[in-house]
Amino acid sequence: MNEKLKKRFIVSLATISSLASLTVVPTFAFGEYSGNDGTSNLNNGITATTEYQNWYDNQWNNNEEKDTGKIVLTPGSKPTDLNFAWYSQTKGTPKVKMSTNQDMSNAYEVTGTATDINKTNGFNAYKASNKVSVTDYLQENTTYYYQYTVDGNWSTVYTYQTHSFTDFKAVLVGDPQIGASSSTGQGTEDDESIAINTYAWNKTLTTALGENGIAENASFILSAGDQIDYSSYGSNGEGELIREQEYAGFLYPSVLRSVPLATTIGNHESQVDDYSYHYNNPNASELGKTESGGDYYYSYGDTLFISLNSNSRNVEEHRALMQEAINSHKDAKWKVVLFHHDIYGSGSPHSDVDGANLRILFAPLMDEFGIDLCLTGHDHSYARTFQILDGKVIETDGVGTDTSSAYNPEGTLYIAAGSASGSKFYTLNTTKQYYIAERSNTPVPTFSTIDFSGDSLTIKTYDYDGNKYANDVTLTKDGNATSIVETKKDVEAIDTTTVTSGSKTRIDEALNNVNTVLDSRDDLEAVNTLSGAYDSSINGNNANDPLNYYAYAQGEYKDPNSQALVQGFSTLLDKTLYENDTNVAVSKEAIGDAYNKLVTAKNEVVTKDEFTALENQFTAAQDQIANAVVGNKKGEYSKDVVDAYAKVVNTLKGNLNEATITKTELTNLQEELTATVNEFVSKANANDLTDKPVTPTTPGDDTSKPAVSTGNKTNSSVKTGDDLQAGVPLMAAIVSLLGIAGARILRRKRIEE
């Protein structure tokens, strides 16, 4: 290793001496920090402590900086699985064995795969990337022990503890970006940066996951990208060497040997291949792939986790991966997406530049698939949004209070995590965006916990000393709740060529209404332009693309005052960036009304076939009454009865309006028509009648009325008494029958209430 590079790890004793009088980084109340010296203050405070110097001399500089080959656990495809990955200096046969016994008796052994690599960190050369997946083995709330090998010489024994597979906790971290800072806070990757960042990163994970840590029983860690800093291959192998030194720092914390780590690909990792070798991600896909890897997903309990490589702008590939993931767990109660770029963050410059540019591509995917929680990084500033749907804030109870809450919320909650190592801090955007519920850039490393329990999830955020850094937020879902997105999809899927004009009108009006409420605009041209211009084979800038590799606008597409895409390019960007001051939240009442209209349109569909069938039923009923024989013989009818029932059927038929009828109205008409015809049939003479006087009966007089199916014939064995007297008032018959129909409707209403 050349001296220049090795010095990157050496802390100057003169610097330590000069900082000896400084105290540890000051404690800030969380909120908006306006200084530009946050990174410098943090790092100077760290390096001034005896604790840091002892750690550096006795652990880091002594041997840990040399080890890029540490094993790292990643989640498996489901809770009963677990994945492993590590570098080795020789290529062999990678194996992992696990046991519930610390002496490793009765161990379960699994063989994996080894891939040739040629990597160095300046101290050691690595020849193989090893990956092993243990499937269908783990049980919840169980302590396991494991070892690994490539050559038959087994490692030391490590411990892995499972927890509940239904109610569980995850830890969220953002941008460790090991190597991004220095004692001056300039991000120059000087001699101290990797060591300082590693020290702070380890402290963050220890506070979160160490013994007696805030989340010591967490099931896994979610890292929102930029695990390391050096973003390219560099020249003469220097880039690779620095990156692997940074990986030595990132993989240093001992908790990574006992808690699985689910990462996503940051912009500082996307152009190189190290990422794909260091992790063994579940269901790893070629979809959304850059040089470093692609999208992946896994399930845990009732939750589906999807990791997208937001450096790829191939929307169709991301959509395909998300659909594949959702198909794998169709009954997931919660859908969580993790990617790097903060499309709804609040830090400067990313939130209103490259993050905003990528909003055009990724926000619609969150809406399309009904994602509950979207976790990002990139800005190194914490931000939490209100519920966002189609770029609009959706009002919910409690959002913005000390303990925020939302019941059956519509839209997606976006979190931009801060920096888990304090390697770099940005200022907040000058204008607080309309979609931000809470933001903070107090310069101290942070992490969040996410509790998934029953029908709710709760997010809590802390600094690396364990102090609260942001307000809590809780989302709760009724297990039977259907979102407005899902309902809208169902309505959009109805084939309107097969329904009545009234049904089509309700469908069109409901869809137009929800689009009006959400101020929906057609942004397909912008999406197609950005995704069409993206060329995954170009691992760098493309002059023909509206965006450069890192998603900053270029050329004629660049806004003259920033590196955001110019106004007018994207309707979504116009609505969410250039119209920040006028973007008004959607009230709970408006979104509720829009949802109810969609539900009505969906549930009250009448097909043309159903309407025609009822028309035919009315025709058959009218024919049956018209063809009834008037007389005194058995099976014949009184003329007044025939006239009365003909009148009632005609009155009912007056409600058969193709342009307005709903499914409920159609069903009620069917029931009333059937009851009317059955009652008419029951009024036929049971016997031949002579001069014997009779008591008149009218429609609705059902003293003897067995159920008779509707048909065209009038044969009946119903006993109804003697012949009807002539001259029974027709109006009395109609009123009587309509009274029965009204009673039926009233009974239904009471039951429904």
C-alpha cells in the first residue's frame, strides 16, 4: 500500500492535541439547523475524545481497517430464511452451519456459491465473493449459533436471535457514506474520514441494536443507500482500493454479525460492482439493474418490503419487479418501499433538484401500487411528509402533532432518513415544501425504529446518544379497509361497453371527480421522455438524456435557476415543485366523498344483459296477466283482479329506466315483480263458482299465498276462497300492493342500518 493512501487512516497526534480542549459535539434540540459547520463540529468533537483515540489506536488502526471480508447477514425471502455474504482471500466451497446449541452439535449445514473477484483494500487481496442462503429453517423467538468457512476451517461461533414473525421491529438508517467527511467537514476524504465515520456509524448501531439498545430486539436493519462514499473506479486502482477500505468501515460494527441488513443502492455505489459482491439480497433481480445490481424484495409477517435501485430510470422494469413482489404476497397488510433518492425530502440541494426530477418516475409507482411507506435517504436531513397521493397532501387526524396518527390513511407516507454516521450534512431547503409535516437537520447521527404490530406501524426517531430526534408517527389500518387507489383501479377495470348508460355515467363521474379532487394531470409524456432517454448500457453521462447520470437536468431541459427540469416539462413536477405555494391539501371530507362515489360506481353497476333480462321478465309478466282467462271456472280470474294487477305491473315498469337504474334498484324491482306475479297467480279461482256470494280480494290480500315462481302460465292449485265480486275499486288494489312493496323496502333499510 502506498504511503499516501495509508495515511488516510492515520489520525494526526498534533490534531488530537490541538482539539483536546474541545468538548464532545454539542447537543442540539432537534429542528432546523442553519449553520454550515455541523459536520466539522461533530467530527472535531469526536476526535477530541480519549474514547475515540483509544478505539483508533487499539482497534481500528491495529487491525480492523484491514478487514473488508467480514460476513454480513441479509434477510431471506421470508422469515424462516436467512442469507449470508462475505469476501475471502482464497476461493473454495462456501458453507454455513447453524444450530440451536452453542457447541454446534446437531448443526444444519448449507453449501453456497463462490464468485471470482479481484479486490484489494491495500492490506489484503480478496479472490472470492461467497454467498449462502439458509431456507425454511428458522423458527421465531429462537437463539441460533452459526459458523462459516470456505476451506474447512470454521470461523468463530456467532449468535443470531429471531423474534416474532408477526409483531416485529426494524431499524432504519440513512447514508452512512463511510469516508465522506473529514475533521474540517469538507468531505475531502482526508486521512481521518473513514475512521471518524466508522466510529460514529458503530456508535449509532450500538445505541440502536447493542445490548440494552433502544431496538435490541429488531429483526433487521433497513439502510437507505450510500453505505460508502467513493463513487467510481478511479485511476490506477485507487478507486477500488478506497472503496474497499470504506467497506471495511461500513462492515465493522459487530451487530452486523447478528442482525440482518437490507440495503438499497445509493448513487455513490451505482457505478461500480462492489455492492453486488458484498450482499446476498433475497429475490435479487436483473430488473432495475445498474453496474452494482438491481431491485429485490422479501416478506416478513404481514409486510412486503421492496428495494428499488433508483439510479435506474427504467420505469417498466421497476413496475415489473413491484408487480412480481406484490403477486408473491397478495394479502400483505403493509407495503414498504426502500430506495435512495428522496423524491419528497426537504434538504438542499437534492429535494428540489435531482430528487424532484426523479419524483416524476417513482412517485406514480408508489400511487399505482398503493405503497404505505416509502423510505429514502440522499439528503442527509430528516424529513417526514404528510400522506401524499398524486402529489397532493391528504388530510388525516393528528398529522403534525407530537404523536402523529392516521387511521386507514390514503396515499403514501415518505420518510427521508438523516445520516447514520454524520459523515456529511446539508442545509434544509429555504422554502419548506407544502408536503412536509416535519423536518430536521440538526448535525448529529440518527436512526429510526419501525414497529409493525397488529394493524399498526409506528416510527420513532433518535440520535446516536439515544435522545428523541423527531416526533413519533403511527399508521393504523382496518383489516378490511380498501384504499381509494385500489377502488379506483377496480372502477377503471370495468368494461363500460357492457353496462347500461346509467352505470357508465356513474363510473365516468366518479373517476372524473377523484381526478378533480387530486388535481390529477396526464404526465405520460414526461415519464416516457425520461425513461426512454435512459440508457442502462451507458455507465455515466449521456448527452442525449434530459438528465445526467446523477439525475440533474442538463441542456435545454435545465431550469435556468437550478438543476431541476424546466417548468412545463412535467405536470407532476409543476404541481409539486413550481406550484408549492398554491398546492392545497385535500380535506378528509373531499377524499371521503370521492371514495364513496367510486364505491357506488363499482357496486351499483348494471350490465346490459341484466337490464334486458328484467325487461323480458316484465314482458312475460304482462303477457301472463293479459292472457289470463276471465270467468268463474277453476283457474280463471275476476276481471277486476286482472285489471288491478296489470296496473301494478305497469306502474313498477315505469321505474325501469336504463339511464338511471342502479344495481340495488334493479334487484328491488326484480323482487317486487316476482312477488306481484306470485300474488296474482294465487288469486285464480280454486274451484268452479256458481251463484254463491263471495268476499272480494284485492292485490296485497295475501291471506293464502304460497310462493309461486314467475312464469307465463296461470295454472294454480292455490286455495283462495270464493269468486270475487265485481266492481272492486282498482285504486284500492294498487295502494294495497304498493303498501306491501313499501314495507319490504322499509324492512330492508332497517336491516341495513
